[in-house]
Amino acid sequence: QASRSPCTLRYMGNEMLERMQTSFLVRVDKLQASVQALTTRGTALEKGMAQFRGQLPSKLQVDTAALVKEIQTARKALDMDQKQRIERDTGLLRRLAEIEQQGVTAFEAAEQQLRKDEDDVVEETAGIARAEDGSDDHTEKFRTFILQEIAGMKSSLAVATEVREQTDDEIVLALSHYTNALQKGLRSANVR
């Protein structure tokens, strides 16, 4: 093998070197491709994180803005509702005051009418009392008339009583004659 010449050795060395270089270059190319892929992935990841970092505050800002808008809408609705309630309550209070005033007016009118009626009754009572005081003669005449009528009725009743008693006596006498005649008739029928 010594016969191999230095050229051959060189050639072999070159071949080996070439194979090693080729293998090394292939590995370096693979490593470079892997590093390039890692760099691309790292860049994409950085971009994604940067977008995520950018989106998170903007999403928070959007949500906050929407919440602020809803709060403002709710506040406007609450203010409008409160204004409507105040207007409705004011209207109810006005109506209540009107009803109360009508009640007071009606009560005062009824009270005045009652006082007027009371005064009228007092005047009429006084008038009747005056009329009775002034008409003692009339009352006495009326009393005399009533007493005469009662006396007439008593005398009529006495006459009616007498007539009734007389009639009763006549009936008793007639019954007595009838009974006697009946007895005589029965005796004569028995004797025959």
C-alpha cells in the first residue's frame, strides 16, 4: 500500500475532504435552514405577540368604550324617566290640590246651606210658637168643637146601647114564647 502514491493519497484526501465538506455543507445547509425556520417562526411569534399586545388594549378600549356608551344611554334613560316621574307626580299633585279645593268648596257650600236651613227652621219654629200664642181663641174653639163631637158620639152610643138592650130583650122574649109554644106543641103531640 505503500505503492500508493502521494497523488493517490492526495486524491483520496481530497475525496475524503470533499465528502466531509459535502457532508458538512449539507449539515450546515440543514442547520441554516433550521435556523432560518426558527428565525421565521420567532419573527412570526414576535409579530403575533405584538399584535396580541396591540389587540388586547384595543379590545379593552373597545369594551370600555361600549360600556361607557351603555352607561351614558342608561343615564339618559334614567334622567328621562326621572323627568317623566317628576312631571307625572307634579300633575298628580295638581290634580290632588284641585280635588281638595273642590272638596273644601263643596264642604263650605254645604255648611252655608246647613246654617241657612237651621236659620229657616228656627224662624219657622218661632213663627209657629207666635201663631200658637196668638191663636188661643182658635185653640179653645177647636177644643170646644172636639168636646161637642165627643159628647154627641157619647149620646149616640148611649142611644145605640139602649136600642141594643131593648132589641136583646125583645129577642129573649120571642125566644121564650117560641120555646113555650114548642113545648106546648110537643106535649099535645105526646098526649095524642
